[in-house]
Amino acid sequence: MSLNDMTMAINQNAQSQRQLDSLNRRYAAAQSKISVQRNEIARLTKKLEAATKHKLELLDELKWLRGEK
């Protein structure tokens, strides 16, 4: 292998490493975004469950006031 071939191989390897580093950074950013979204979905799900429970309690009270229960 000539010196020129070795230099080209080293340069290609360095370029590949830079591309890999860039992809790793993008992957980490995507994972972080997914984590934030997952937490937001969990928070909203809890709020929805609480609102649904409250609505059912109000419906029970309304039925009681109407004499249905």
C-alpha cells in the first residue's frame, strides 16, 4: 500500500467518523425529544383520567338530584 493510498484511507476513515458522530448527535437529540413527548403524554393522560373521573362523579350527582339513582 502506497503512502498516497494510506493517506486516502485515513481521510476516508476520518470522514466516516465525522458522519457517525453527526448521526450519534442526531440520534441523541431525537431520543431526548421522544422522552419529552412521552412525559407530556403521561401528564396529559393523568389529567384526562382525572377529568373523566370528575365528570362521572358529576353525572352521578346529577342523577341523584333527578331522583334517578
